[in-house]
Amino acid sequence: MAYNQSRICRIVLVLVIIGLAAMSVHAAYDRQAAIDYARKYWDKVCSDGYYFAESTGPALLGAEESLPTDVEGFDCAHFVSCCIGSEPNEPAGSLEVPSRTASYGEPGAQRLTDWLFSRGARRADDISALVPGDIVAYDADHNGWIEHVALYMGNGLVTAHSISRYSEWNPDPESDFVFLRLPGAYEPRLENAFGLLHWAVITISLAGMATAIFLFSLR
């Protein structure tokens, strides 16, 4: 009897660990949340309230204030950081993008690109190899320095700030590009399905832990 209980406990604990691991893998980068954030803020000030109209630093304009779609600025990396990252007011993609100004995230396109590569991003050959939530980086001067980044939304669409856009990717033939595949698979979220699955995994994991504790108490 004791042998069977011990064996059952080990099986239950393994299942709990697998369930918790599955949750943590999904939480590493939430592509759908990044896309949802980009749809909401592509023509608005990000949720931290800051906007880079100039390269010298961010201006505090207030979250969700409207932005012009025909005026250039320097907010592209800040916008992508908020989409893929964990801005405290409205976390999105869940990556922990470091900050070095009053605003959230990395404001420099080259630095953000370097940071993503250091965190496991891989270079893709073409935009057709990207999935929603990946990054397109732009080297307009052909000097190996990234001046602009955009979030890939799928179906040939990108979002960006400065100039603010949510439109078809129409590359300038004079620019060079770097296509970044971020770690993690893209899992389209069905309405309500993700929430149910998430809570089901939590419930099963907690039930498994309770069962293991109960069986150990009988030994």
C-alpha cells in the first residue's frame, strides 16, 4: 500500500511540474498580447504616457493621447518595447525590456535590436519567415546601424511609431532590413478559449498538489 501511494505521489508531482512548466513557457513572450497592444496604441501615446518627439528624451504627454500619423519622431523603439514588454501600467508581451530613461523600455532602435538578439532572437531571411509578434528592423543608411523598428502583425502588416502606422509593409528599396524571429511560438487566441485553458491548467496543477499532500499525509 505504501509503495503504491509513493508511486502515485511521484506521478502526480511529475504532472504538476509539467503543467507549471507549460504555463511558464507560454508566459515567456505573449505574442497575442503584444499584437493587441500594438493595435490599441499604434496611433496613440503608449501606456506609460511618454513620447519621443525628439531624440534628446521623452516628453510626458499622457497615455492614449492621439498622435499625428504624418509627423516623424523618434518613438519607434519605445513603442515596440511597450508592445513586447511589461510596461507597469499595461503589461503586454511580458518581456522584461530594460529602461534607461523616464519612459518604459529601450528608446534606441539599435540597442533594442542588440538586446533582442542577446535574449535569443534569430535572424530570418525574409519577412515571409516572420510570425505575428516578430520585429522588422531598418537600416536606411546601409551602414549596419539600425535606425527604426516595427512590430510585425501578420498578413504582411506592420505597426510602428514615428511615423505612426498600422499598414501593409511597403519596403523602401533603398533600405536594408533585419528580420528578427523572437523566441516562442505564435498561438492565435480563440475568444475565451485561452482563459479557460489557463484556468484549467491552474486548477489541475493545484488539485495535483493537494492530492500529493494528502497521500503523503497517509504514509
